[in-house]
Amino acid sequence: MKELKGMGVALVTPFDGNGNVDFDGLGKLINYQIENGCNYLVVMGTTGESATLNAQEKKEVLDFAIKTNNGKLPIVYGVGGNNTMAVCEQLRSMDTTGIDAILSVSPYYNKPTQEGIYQHYKAVSEASRLPIIVYNVPGRTSSNLTAATTLRLANDFGNIVAVKEASGNLEQVMTIIQNRPKDFLVISGDDAITLPMIAAGGDGVISVVGNAFPKDFSLMVSYALNNEIEKARTYHYKVYDIIDLLFCEGNPGGIKEACAEIGLMSNNLRLPLVNVSSSTANKIKELTRGIFRN
């Protein structure tokens, strides 16, 4: 799974003023990633507002991304949910041409036990023809995928090849890294702590900030993976101040503001998400300009 090392970017989905998918903006964003050091693309993750797109729109976005990418970078596609049967049916029936791996979030809202999470991913593993990245994000799911359950999945299912860890718990992350099977990847789901995660033995990040700043953040990740920590630290702190700001009023409102500032797209979202406040937008614009000046 060397293709999933480095910086993947969880692509936002641009919308026009009428709320339709802005494919011109999406094309600009994808090419911007290809040209600026991104290692792989993640389509229809949380940052892509996947919860507000219908099945046809998701397919159109995926097809467009595959066509625009034209085989240049690996593509990871988000397929997850809290209805195990529906997730498995989608995995069995979908056309996987052009997709290299599946990102599947731990079930949300239901608040399953660890055994329930394990059984969910067992079913997902059996249904998928592609490698699977399990995604632990307790801040959204209200249920933590523990280190013990992650390691159990990693050892029991050959096509579960990685975890995207967004618990923010470095002790949990280090326990996974220390005890994981060979070639199982531990990927940061939190931009702000990507550097310490890699320093502890992690394998990269699926990034939000990389939408707007792929060159700087991919350099940080690359240097960190090569144990050039001083160089990595320089790029880490170059973008560090803007990271919290991008998330302070929700994701992807902040990163869309930054992308709009550099001319990639308009900063439109779909309800129930709304644009960040004018004060936050002004701070994001100021910091974005500063990053590009430096």
C-alpha cells in the first residue's frame, strides 16, 4: 500500500451559486493537486460534503475525478455509513474501475459497541473488492474505534490495509503503530498533529488543508517521512496557524474560503452548512495571502 503513503487530500466539492456541483472548479482543484505534490486523491469524504449529495451526484463527481486525474494519482473513494447492509450492497454493486481503495467511516449515530464496529467492518471487508481504509473520527461518530479493535481488524482481514486516525489521541495512535502488522498503514486524519504522528511512525495524512496549500503540506509530509524533521518543522509551522482557523466554524466552510481566496472556486456550501462568519473569513484570507507570500 505504498501508494497510500504521503499526503492524500480529501477533496472539497465545489458548488455554484445555485447549489449545483461546479465541475469547472472541481477540475481546477484536481489539477492543482496533481501539479503541487499531492500523492493521492480522496473523493466523497466528509470534506466533500458527501452527506448532502445524492447517489447520482456522487457518481458524477467520482467519474469526473477519474477522468480528470487520468491515472496520474491513486484515487480513494468514500463509502461508509451506519447501515451496514446498505454499505455492503453499494460495495458489491458499484463499478470500481479507476478506484484504488475505499475509505469507510466507522458507523455514526447508532453508537455501536466495539464488537458491533468489528462486525460492521467484517461485513464491509467481505463485500469489498478493493483495499479498505477504516476511518476513526469520534468527533463526528460519537464512538471511538479503539486501538484494540483497529488492531483486531488489521490482523483478521487482509484487505483492511490502513486506518485514518482522527481521534486526536496520540497514545492510541502510538499503540496502533507499535503493534500493527507489517505494511498496515496509520494515516493522520488531523492536519495539526500530522508531524508528531509521522515522527511516531505514522505514514502520512488525508488532509483538509492540502486543498488550498498542497505544495507546502506535501513537502512537510515528505520531509517528515524522510526523517528530515527540521525541514518538516519549517513547513509545519508555515501552515500551522491557519489550521485551527479553517475548522473553527466547521469543515469545509473554512477551507472553501481559502480555496476561494486563491481563485480555485466559489465558497458555496450546501445546507445545513453555511459560510464562515465575515470575521473568520477575513482572518482566513489574510493568513492565506501570508502563506503564499512566504
